[in-house]
Amino acid sequence: MHNVERMIERFYTTPLLVFWETTKACPLACKHCRANAILRPMPGELTTWEAKAFLEQVAEFEKPYPELIVTGGDPLMRGDIFELLDYAKELGLRASLAPAVSKNLFEALPELRGRIYSASISLDGLKEAHEELRGIPGVFDDTLRAVKELLDAGIKVQVNTVVWRKSLPQLPEVFKLIYDLGVRVWEVFFLIETGRAVKSLDISPQEYEDAVQFLVDASTYGVQIRTVEAPFYRRAKLQRLNGAKYSSPLYDKLVARLRELMGEPKKALDPTIVPTRDGFGIIFVAHDGTVYPSGFLPYPLGNVRKESIARIYREHPLLVKMRRGEFEGRCGICEYKSICGGSRARAFAAFKSPLAEDPACIYIPQRL
């Protein structure tokens, strides 16, 4: 846990990840889209000059610099995206790209080599489920093609998967699919009711627990697993590292299918825990320069056109409270709040308070 304590200390002043929504323009119309992405750029996007000034702000953080996650919309719909990626590299920033799977990506592949550290590609279930969520027939096969071509180009690939009502029972098959593709980083997203995401797509709190417990087992197959808006995955992982057992009908079914597809685990459970959460180790900059704790928490903190992102991250009163763990309800008294802290975005979506408890977590703190 000493490494965790060092990370927590560092996250007070320097985030691990800076997400930059370069544009809201995107050729897709995904049902769960956080950004409410549209076909054309929104007025007020950072100009090339303003974008470079923002990148210089990111380089003002302590070394090693935060990783820059270049997202959207579809960042490849910005005409100056290669110029900006080159400038980030010139500043010493490590940039990763989160593109939409479209003709833009396939056309840009030769230009991306050497400009980005990695790319993240979304795969939100098997063919029918993925295409229902993404809203475009044929995008499943294009997604698999994108993963293969990026890997062939020597670019590291992370697959992102949204856990929703149709992808949940398919998680073992999705894991097997990305493993066979050669992907070794799986980032699993849990829904927040923001943008176009609606409650009817979401799963229950018990299913959240079943899903994160399944992910603990999946992590024993040599794939690095991270969660977005389910920080209680780390609580589940630590419980299992300390010898706790877990069982439920859905979890048992998912793990049995995982073993059927993958055989017995290849590695012991990795003790690594990275205690990021909205506004702590993570910060998000929108297309117009507005800063938010994360892309899923629409609580404006300032704007990089007027104030340095480093100053906003270090000094904004809400972020200070969040990193101190000044939470309400169960999250405020939970013995795991330093490594978890609950999803601040889900707390805000449910209770209009970014400091409220996370309603998706079923864990009852020992003090209760």
C-alpha cells in the first residue's frame, strides 16, 4: 500500500490523466454518448493557438507529466489534430487518442504512427449489442478491423467497454475476443446518466457488484483492467487480496463462462491499485476550455482560456474537498474511501451533489 500512498500524495498536485475533448464533432450517434456529440463542431472550440497554449499548461505540471487523453467527439474531425499532436510531443507530453471508428480513423492510420502512444477503441458487447448502442450497422466488424490495424501499425491499443444491460451477460465473451485480438488493457466503463445516457440502459446496484467482482477474476489472465465510474472495483480487489470470497448467481455464471473460454487463471491477482476518481488524479477539459472533474461530471470549475489548468486542479474548493474525502453518506465513513471514494459523477447525477454517496455501490461500511 506504500505505492498507493505515494500516488495519493502525488494526485494532490498532479493528475495521472488529463482528458481533452478536442471537439464535439463525431460521425456516430451513440445512445450513451457523454458528449452529446454532433456532426459539426460546436462554436467556441479552442483555436489552434488556444489549444497549443493549453498544451503548454499541461506541461507546467510536475514530471512525469500527466498522460494526455485526446478525445471528443472524434478528435480526427479537427483539421489541425496532427499539428496539435506534434506540438504535444514537442513539449514532452505523452498523448493517447480516443477516436471514433469511422473512415476518418482508417485514413489517418499512417499519420498516427509515431504521433501517439496508444489508442483506445470502444467495443460495447458482441455484434448485435455493440451496433445497437453505437447506432451504425457494420461498426462491429470495423471495430475489430481498427484494433487489428492499429496493432499492426505498432500502436498500443486499449479496448473500452461500456457495461450496460445487454453487454453485462456478454462480458466473458468480450474478454475472450479482445484477448484473442492481442489487447492487454481493458477499460470498463459504467454508465452515468449524463449526455444521451439514460437509466433504461443501466444495470442494478447488485449487478454492478457482480460485474466488478467478475472483473477481479478476469484480471488474473494477464490483462490490465481499469474501471471508469466504478472505483469500488478497487475495494472488491482489495477484499479478494485479503482472502474474501464472493458468490452470487450472476457472478458465478459469468466466472464459469470465463473459465470455460479461458481455462484456469494464468496469474495471481495483481495487487496494483491506482486510486483515481473524478477530480483526483483525473481532470477533464471540454471543447471550449471549460474544466470539469471528469467528462461525466458536468460541474464547471473554470476555463483554461482564463486560468491555468494546474491552478484549477490544485486549488478549486470542490476538488480540495473531494481529494480530502469529505463525502456524504456511506462514502464519507467508508474504510475504503482513500482507494475508492465512489463515483462523484454518479453521486451528482443521482443527488445533484458531487460529494454525495455513490448509489451504485452496495457495500456497507464497517462503521454501519
